[in-house]
Amino acid sequence: MGNHHSHGNKRKVEESAPSSTTGSNNSSRKDISRTPSASDIQERPLNLLPVEKLAKILANKSQEYEGVNGITLSVFTKYLFPRYPSFSEKLYNYLHSLSKSKTSYMSTSQFKQQCEKFLAVLDDETVRNILVRMFSSDGDNLTPDDLRLLLMCTYHVAMDHYSEGPQMCLAINKTLTAVTDSCFHSKKSLSCQYVAHWIETNCPRLLLTLHRYAVHALATSYRTLETDEPHLAAGLELATPVLEQPPPFSQGKHVHPHLLQMSMSWLLAGALPPLYSRPQRAHSPNNSGVGLSSQAFLMKLLCAVPSHWVNLYDSEEMGLGANRFMHHVLAYKGATLCLLKVDGGSIFCIGCPNEWKESHLYWGGEDAILFQLYPKFLMLEKGSKMLYLNTTIRGYPQGLRVGKDPRSPILSINAGFEKMEYRKIPYSLEYIEVWGCGDQASREAQLDIKKWEVKEAERQRCVKLSAADWLDHPDRYLLELAGRPQYNNQNPPS
């Protein structure tokens, strides 16, 4: 451990020399952002004690069970990723190819060197490039099945570490098909570079979960292996939003499935800006005996427990209309997701980072975003001032609009919330669902405002007018126009 610190200090002194500061910084940035290869992942590997311990343990296991002086795929899978053999094979083969080993296994030094390079990768773009290339079955090209396997591995890791216990979604195949169809456009293969760029554009944070899990396993598994305990990702919580579950008993009323299924919430969590996930730090009891350095390492991995996504509005149960939408959505001060289903089955998603409001102007922060979810998953537009909602201001367009160009919005819903146009193509609006992505305080504040509005309306309805107020009251004038002019001013109507 002392050698590790001394090397690190020596490296810092060398890099801080005035004659080479600019060049070393520029070269390190280039090394991180380039497409990875044996030398591009990191020019100088780190000397990590956890990897050294892990390599020694796996080498002993390989010698014991297979009589091999190195580290084999079967041992690598059995002791590091027993629940994810497909991912284990892809990762091992990737490390094996970079090591240029001439045997079917890696030597201890080769394994240690490649693991240190893998753990040194910090740039998100490089992570995506590595994972896409890792799952390629055709050199520099990727097939739809390759991408599907990559996404499925990411999904299984996320669902197995779901904060409320392991989950499974029956709609996962539909979700993955929407992604692969959108990326490949009926083509049989695409370059790894194109697929990585498509993922960066449409769901930039999705694959980071898988990389985070792999890094965590390589860096911490030696602890459980030293004590011969089964491998568990203790303290690692992955940011998949917790969906509010429907009530177990509906009192005779049919509870229909939500548009936002578990698999789609996982996909959106990797596609939306971090504002919508709003993770909170994990407080795992399994970390009580972990040292300070390991705690800092886990913090670097961004172990997070995501927020609770709560259903604010469901047109199937609450009625479809502009007034119903506004009644249930206005006054919620957190970020929201608005899902729209039209005839034909297409589903769209509006990500609103601010509180909804009525205005004759376009509004919305930088994290406003619009997706098509089905039949293809595609990010349509994002940025500030692309949301518009108006139902009362005369002289301006009525309804809901989404898009940066006011003259040609991507989505347009009429004032009655009955019809929708997508790129000028008309549809019938069948179903709306709105989910609140803020914290519990945002929901409680909205409910408090709703209670106050009800009480205020009741108070206004029961107010008794004085004789002086009734003389100038507009209702008196309306009653006179209707033929009821005679009233005793001493007893105005209550």
C-alpha cells in the first residue's frame, strides 16, 4: 500500500513539472477520448492493490480446479459474475484480446495489467465505445442481436439491484425491440462507432450502469473471495427509478396497466438528464466495516438510490381533457414526464423539468426533452423554451405544444385534448399519463395547495353579502336582466 502511494506522489511531481504540464494534460485528455485499444485505454496503468489481490486469488483457483498457471474464463465467471455468464464471457474475451495472450487463458500479470487499464477509464464516451466493441461479434461491426444482448445484460444488472428487490418486466422484449429497430433501421449490421454515437445521442447514461457494476466487482470482489463468501455487490445501488405501484385492491374497479412499464422507466432513466432521476446517496448496512478508502471509491462509482416516480394523472381513471390535466398536474413543482398515446399505438414522452404553467410564451429549462417511445425509441428534441400550454389567453394558439420552432412544433394538442399532430400528421389522442419525478416534498406541497384551493372555493361559496355589497354586485344586475328586479335590500340573498 505504501508503494502505491509513493508511485502516485512521484507521478504527481512529474506531471506538475513546468516544462511538460501542458503536453501531459493534453495527451491524457486525448487518451481518454479516443476509441479504445490495447494502448489507448490508459498509457500508464495504475498500481491497484485490490486488483493485485484479486489476480492472486483467481490464479490460485485456476491452478486448483483446472491446473492452469493463469486465469481462465470459467474461474473468472464463477467467482466474479456467476449470475451474468454472457457479460462475463464478453468482458473476459475483451481483456484477453487486449492482453495478446497466445493461450486460451491470461497470465496473472496480463490479467492484472488489463484490469488496471479497465478501471482507469473514467470518460463516459470511452466507456460506451468499450462496451459496444466488447459485444461486437463481427470485428468493427455490431448486429441487432449484439446490441440486444448488451442492453439485456445492462437491464438484468439494473433489475437485480433494484432498490425494492429484484424485478422483471413482461414488456422488456417490446422495449428492446423499439431500441434496436430505431438504431438499425432494418439493417443487418452497423459500425461500432455509429452504434456508440446513437446511444450517446438517445440514451447516453444507459450503459454506464453496466460499466459501474463491472468496476465495482473487479475492485471489491477480493474481500468476499478471501473469506470464501458468495459474491454480492454490497453497497452498490443502481439508479433505476422506483415506480409507484398500483393499489393491490381496486374495490371492484379495473386497474389497467400503466403506459410507463418497469423496462421503459429503466430505459428513460438512462436517456433523461440526471434531474429526472434525482438519486440520493445509499446508506447500506453492509458498508459498516468498510474502510475510508473503499468508501471514497464507492462514492466515485456514484452508488445511488433513485427517487420515487409517482403517478400524478391518469386519463383512464381521471378523465381525458385539458381541465383534468391541469387540475392534477399544475402546482407540482418537481420535474414531470408526460406520456401520450395516440391511435395506432404510438407513444410519446414529454420531459418537463419545471413546474407546468399556462402562458402565451414558450418556456422550459435546458433539461426539457421529447421522446418517441413506441414503435421506435428516439430522442426527438431537447433544450430550453420548447414547451407551450395555453387554455385561457385569447388571441394565441390554444392547447399544448412541444418544439423549439413555434411556427412548426413537433407535437401539437388541441384545446380539448382530443386530437394531436406529430410533425403535421393528425392522430386521435387516446390516453395521457403524467409522472412526477421530484421528491416526496414536491408531491406533498402540491396536495397541500389542492386542499387549500378546495377550502377557499368552499369559503367563497358560503360568503354572505352585506346590503351595501349587494347593491353593486354583478349578480344583482344579471337577476334584474332576467326579470327579477325586486329585492329587499335589507335581506340580500345568501
